[in-house]
Amino acid sequence: MAGSGYDYDVNTLSPEGKVHQVEYANKATETTGTIIGIICKDGLLLGAEKTVVSELSIAGTDHRIYSINKHIGMVVTGLIPDGRALVWSARSESNSYYEFHGIPIPGKVLADRVAAVIHQHTMQSWYRPYGVVVIIASHDEFNGSALHMIDASGQCYGYFGCAAGKERQMARNEIEKLSPKDHSCKEAAFELAKILCKAHGLMKEKKMELELSWICPETGMTHQLLSKEIAVALP
């Protein structure tokens, strides 16, 4: 994909109306591990599929899922260091909102602010676009459960179920078949793990790890990673 001289600067539009550096950033997210977020009838689930890059690596040290506050989780794919930078930005926004308003930040507000940070990096020539897609899962007493996905251009949409990464289309099709709003988090967690395993199927020669988290009655509607003990006990 050649920018024909229009990809030297992030704030330069091509004659076709494209920002090539943003397109390159989106490409960086299309060859990495699949991530999924779904809303169930009693909460939310996040999942990530990770390829083990070395036999010497320690399991569980290469995180894709992070807690922003007690009731909000974020999963990232693409350039993971970019994702971690956004996690710190999201935590800072969450803390600032709580200090000013005295209540936890709503998921929609946080998603809009993270999207604004990402979009800012597509307008200034001294910035590089974030090569990452993030999914934010949240729950609060006023708005209930909410799921938002933000891409490398800063576009932010709300979803009942969404996916990103190399097998995103397959994952989206499987989510539609699952109809997660008809299942509890416990029921859907096993199905989510199967979808992520299927997404890794094209790279069977490489080992993988699954990372899952949920916000549901079992966790007191707080965001927590699924432990191995809980995962083994799932139906």
C-alpha cells in the first residue's frame, strides 16, 4: 500500500480523502491477536487470544486485559505498548473524573475521552497514530452495562458484541450466532473461549494463551480476570 507522497505527515489528506498514516495504524491491528467483548444478560465479558512468542516466556506476564477502575475493564490489540499508554491515559481520566465529580466515570464518557486522545494523534504532525484497537467494558448503576470499541482513527461506537484483530470477521459471525444477550456470563464465558480458540486455529503450530475477564454478579459487578480455578469450573 503506497501513499504516493501523501503519507509523510499524519495531517496530510490524499486526493482520495484518506489519511494514509491512520490506515497504516489500522493495518497494524489487523495482523495481531483477536480480542472480543460481549454484553450478556447479567453482565459483560472480555477476551483476548495471545500467541506465545517464546518457550522461555512466563505465562500470564503478557497482558491484554486491564482494569481502569473497579467497574471498567479494557482489552487491547495491535501494538501493545501503545495499548498500555492508552490504559494509563484512561486511568488518569477516570481518577480526574472521580476527584472532580465524586462519582465513578461512566463508560461512555471514558470511551469518548479515550477516543479524543487517539484522534488527537491523527491531527498533529509531531505525533504518530496509535496502532491499536481497544474495547472498553463498563457497568454503573445509572447506565447498566455498556461496551465500546475505538479504532486507530478515534472512531468510537457502542456494541452488544464486537471483535478486533486478525480473525475479527469470524469472531463477529460467531458472536451473532451465540446471541450473548440470551446467556448468563457463566454460560457465555465457555463459548467465548471456544471462539478465541477457533480464531487461533490457523496458527496451530504456535502455542497460545487465553485471557478472559468479566463484570457480573459473581464479582459484585466489578471487573476481574477469570482465574484458572473459575475457568476450569465453567460448564
